[in-house]
Amino acid sequence: MCRRIECSSCHRPTYAGCGAHIEQVLGDVPPDARCKCRETGASKGGSGGGGWLGKLLGK
């Protein structure tokens, strides 16, 4: 299950979790007000791809 978090880079709302429940947790946030760091690859931590599994697999 996903949950809303604040991006550590841009401080906008984003999600953590599987990605299947994004609209449930961010449905009240307009798309232009949401974090775009995952899309642009700008996130260096927090919610985007830098988890323990990514580090373990070298991604």
C-alpha cells in the first residue's frame, strides 16, 4: 500500500510504496503541484529509487 510523503528534494507531495495506489494517496493534490523528481530523475533520496533494494542491486 502506498502512503503520501514529502519529497526530500523539492518538498512537494509524492508517494512511497508500490505505486498501485498513487491516486488514492495523491488524489486531492493537483498533478502540477506534485513532485516531478521521479520523472526527471532529480531525486537523490527519500522516495525515488534509492532504497535498500536498489542499492543492493546497484541501481
